[in-house]
Amino acid sequence: MPAPRPLVRRHLTVLAIYTILSLLLTLPLALRLTTHVPGDGIDDPALAWNLWWIKHSLIDRQINPFASQWMFYPVGINLAFYTLTVWNGLLSIPLQSAFSVVVASNLLLLSSFVLGGYGAYLLCLEVLRSVGDTRNSQQRLIVDGAAFLGGLLYAFSSSKLFYASLGQFNIASSQWIPFAVLYTLRSVRPRAGLREPLLAALFILLQAYAELTYAAFLGIFVALVAVWQLAQLFWPADRDAPRQLRQNLVRLLRNLALIAVVFVAGLTPILANMLPDMRAEGDFLVEGGGFADVFSADLAGYALPTQLHPLLGDIVVRASNDSALQPDGTQWQVNKGQHLTLGILGLGLAIAGAWTHRRRRWAWFWVAAAAVFFLLTLGPSVRWMGHVTGIPGLFRLLQNLPFLKGNRYPSRFSVMLLVSVAPLVAMGSYWLLSKLANPGREGRRVVLVASTALAVILVFENLSAPLPTADMQTPSIYQTIAAEPGDFAVLDLPVGWRNGFSVFGKQDLIIMSEQWWQTSHGKPILGGNTSRNPEFKFRYFLEAPLIGPLTVLANADDDHPHIQAQMADTLAALRAGDETLAGDPLLSQAAADAAQALQALNVRFVVVHRDQVPPEFATFVERFLPVTFMAQDGDHVLYKVQAAVATDDLAIRPASDPLARGEGWSGLGSNQDAMTSLWAQRRETALFAEPVAPGPYTATVRAAAAGPGQTLSLVVNGFQTVEQSLPAEWSGLSFGLPPEALTDHENKIVLRFGHTYPVDTLIGTDSPFSLLVESAGLEAG
């Protein structure tokens, strides 16, 4: 039966109002739609890059979007451990084709407010269904108004606007949560069919592919629903006859199992890319406490507006001393989205909703859910105005659970707190509007005026305006790189590598901009940004000839006076034109390695961002690197690497050449020389070879087996050789390679062994007889 026109009109009206509010409350974004995105230059460039990468990998290149060689080149990075926002990327493809990446990013963010509010509105309607008689037009208006207010708080909460202001579009992509919650609740109804759990799983998956952390949060919510519903089934006063109880229990368990199975099946692409790395590298999801103490909500903050409030923000800025560390060691940080508040009206309506509906058992579920997620936002220890109270937080229980421990930010549970509070706000609004309304036309006017007044107050309490925006225009020199044909890498200097715990190399916003600028030239870059990664991904570059020393020199500035002091003689030599570099062994070796290193890394262009490095840095690049000036755009200078002649005879000695060593090798130990042997610690180990002239080749591997029955084959840029037996004594195995196997731009050779052997097979004991300790100073990384 077609939906009645009044119903469609009501829903379209709600969508229209949320759309208008999304444009108004994010100003000046709508006025800068094509050139800026919300943010502070830290996360917004990388998260906008996500959209480009999904289109570039799937449409332009037809490659696995999780296995990226376009950052951390040549070792690459597994983006299954990165906030890739795959679903946002897929939705952005037609928008990118029609407009641009920037416009696509902005439209998706704006739509998240609209869809999130509408989903919460539908959820609140579902909750209020048993409260009012919607056949009565005034009652229907009250229910609609109350549900609208619940959706309004969820969509335009100060926490979501704060995340948008930080450019954290993944965290702002919470629009699928209310839909997932709605269909999870419908799935546990006594007569629920298969449609409801399938839709619940679908929306959880959409949320997972927009922001995986929120899928884990929804898992907690589903568990709460399951426990609550099981308790209802066995509640003494409501217990059904045994047969009916059995049927309801079977249906409940079936639907919950269906949600789990469909979700896991839908998550297979992510899991298939995650699990091999975790098996090979161990658990690298969390390092230490993972900043959980820093990014926890402070209890006192719930009573105050955020610092982004245009009129009241100074209250919390003064109270927190602008998030500064105090002499007594306390620090009340409110500047990175960890400040959560529901507003006085929001909290009041939620309390009123819980109290006025206290005789309805389902109301207590929302109270319980809100309480659980509220406690989780407080982190591992409860804080009051920056002071650690010593009271342990519920979050501690999650810090040792698989996958859930990957969330380092307790304050992000705010989305689940809000989706649990929204129905309570709707209940409180329903009670208040019902009290204010009188029968007749005047009553409808009162409901409209009161609903509008409540909406204005809710918006005011959560106001975060104007929304900070970042200019996404790209220096013109990158167009020169884009126009250059061929496959090659770009070295942006200063270079850096960032994950969710630390930054190695240049600790500056420039490395995030360099990731974004890649969307203009489309070539692999040596630097990069991710969320989680094995330690090797950083160590490779810190050990690399030329690259490691360049990161040290880039940090010899006023922000790092200790490095500046250590390199004072070298900096003076560069200023004076001293070709000996004052005998500096680090930079002298870097200068000697420069030509070979750039060739091995397939770098064709070097870009120096002069405003981000000491003046002596550019001097070193121009004098000691084999580069030629090409173009300049302000502080951005482009150099082209002088082409080297591709060889047709190549010897790879991974023990003496860090650039050749990929994953899976042992440490070097002592007595290092060109012929030092390395142990393969996995069945598959990687080597990187320099570009070579095209043609057929014979690859000869000198190796020895650690035990009986060993075999070896090669995978050269995807070409699989035949498997050969590997004897226990040192010998050379030769493998024929067709002309298409090795290339003149990049070459990755994987050694695939048939077996690995226990340590005691080699040394006669299961305890190692020596230790190899490797480290890198933060100045070099």
C-alpha cells in the first residue's frame, strides 16, 4: 500500500530542516565548498586523500585498495590498519568525477549530519510508537516534534561538530549508527523475521566501512541488547509458556547469530588483509596506553560548552588554562574533541524522559545503555578538571580485549552515548510538549512554537561556530610532476612517517600536506601516514642511506635546539660552502650515497619545502644530491634527479644494503660485511632491486637450508618461478626470468621457502645465546 502523502511530507520536512541546519551550522564551509575542507591541517588532508585513493586504486588502477605502494614507497603500507573510510570513498567516486575530491569530501560530511539526524529521528519514532496515539493529529505532531529533537541532538551535538572542526571526517561519519541501532532493536522483537537482522548487519557493515571503530562500539550495543532481551524472556512476571518461550528464544538467538555471521562475512575484505600481517608481525594494534588518558572525557566538562562555542567557549578555555600543563602536573585537555557535553537542556530532557517513563521497562534499557557508554567515555581513570581521582573507569575492561583495545580514544564513545540519550531526550520532549499542548488548533500552534524553542536552545548549547576550514589548493609544481610520463617516485622534503602513536622524521603538518598533494601528481611518495603499522615500516627508512640523514638535518632547527647544537659545525660549513661538511660523517656518507640511493628508490623528482627546513638543508640538497632545478612556487622548489643508466647486471647484497632488505629478515648482528649472511625468519621474505634494463634475466640466489627438505622459489613482481630444492650447504640456485619480470622502475623479489625451522634446530637450545638490540633516536624519526 502506498505511503500516505502526509507521512511522506513529514519525513521530507524533517530531511529538509536537517539539510538547512547542516549548511548553517558548518558555515563558512558552504561558501568555500570547492577550495576548503573543515580541519586544522592535521587529519583533514589525509582523510580527504582517502577518497582520491579509493577511486585511484579501484577505478584508475584496478588494484587492491588496502595494499598500497603509493605511500611508504617502496615497502608499501597495509591500509587495512588505516582509517581508510572505504564506504565514503565508494560514495565519493561519482562526486569526484562530476566535481572534485574537495567537493566530494564536503558533500559527504554535510550528508552525514542529515542522515545521522534522520536515522536518530526514525529511532526515536520507533521508541515513541508505544507512547502516543498517532491517529490523533496533535499527538502525531507531538511525537514527530519529540523525535525530531532527539535526532537534532544526535546530528548536531558539539562532539560531532568538534570532530568535524578537527578534520576527522572518519569520526564524524557516524550517520549509520542510528540505523544499525534501529534494526538491531527490531531484530529482537518476538515476531521479527529475517529482514530486520539482515538490515541491522548491513548498517553495521556500512558503519564499519566508514569508521571501523564504530562497528566495534555497535558490537557492544548488540551485546547489551542481547543481554537485556534474554532477561526479558526469562523475567518471572512475563515468562511465556514453555513452548512460546522456546520459540522466542530460538528466534532471538537465530537473529543475533545472523547479524554476527553476515557482519563477519561482509568484513572479509578487511580481515583478509589484516590477519596475514598480524600473524607475521604479531599484535601491533596498541602501543602502551595509547593516549587513552589524554583522550578521555573529563567529568567536569559535561557541565560546560566546548571551546568552539562562539559566545561561551572562553569559559572552558579559562577553566582549563587553555589545555596547558599545570605546575602540579594536572592537565585538563579540552582542545582535541575529548570535551563532551550534552548541554543543560539535553541532559534535562533525558532525565525527564527517564523519570516520566520509569514505569515502562524499555525506558530503563536506554538509561542502562546511556550509563554504560557514559562511563566508557571517562576512560581508564575518572578525571575532574584535569585531576586524576584514582577511581578506575569501565574503559579498563576493554583495554585487554581483542580489537576493542585498538580504540585509544575513550571520548569517541560519545556517539554511542548520544544514540542512547536521543530516545530519552525524545521521551522527555514528548512529556513536556504533551503538558504544554491544549486540544484544538491553539494546541498545535503551542506544540510548534515549543518544539522550535527547544530546538533553538539545543542548537545554541551545542553551537561550534564558525567551523575552522583548511585551504586544499596544491602548489603548481606538482602539475609538472603529473605531466611526466612513466612510473617513478617523488621525494618530498622534509619527509616523515606518521601512525596513531608517533611521528618519525619531520614532526610537522607538512607531511600530511605531502600526502594530500599526491592527489595532484598521482606518483608514489616515500613518506606516509597510517594508523597502525609493524615496526619495520619505520625502521626501513631510518636505516636507509641518505633518507635517514636527511631526516636528521631537517630537524636541525630552532624547534630542536639539541640537534641544532650537535650539528652547529656542519651547518656552518654548509653556509660557508665547505665541501668537506666539516668532516661530518653522517652527511658525508649521505652525500656519497645520494646517487645510488635515489636510483635504488626510483626517485625522479625531489621537492623541497623551504619554509619547513633550515636554510642549510636546501643548500645540502642542491650541492650534494644529483638534482637539477626545475621550478618554484613560493617556498616549494622542484628538482629533477639526473637520470642514471639502467644496468643489466645487478648484485643484491641485503646484509650491506639496507635499501634492498624488505620484510622477514633477521638483524645483522656483528661482523657485518658485504657477504654477511642473513636468516630468513618467515616463509616469505622480500628484497628490493634497482631498476634494470628490460630483457630476460637469470636470477642466482646464494643460500643454504637450515634443515632438511627445504625448497625455494621466487616471486618477481608477481611472476612465480619454479620451486627448487635448497641444500644444507651454501650453493647458488638459478632461476630463469622472462623479459616482463624485471622492470626499469621498481622490482620486488619475494623469496618463498617451503619451511621454517625452530631455533633449537640451529643452535641446539630453545634459548637464544645472544641479543641484538636495535634502536633509533626520535630526532631521526
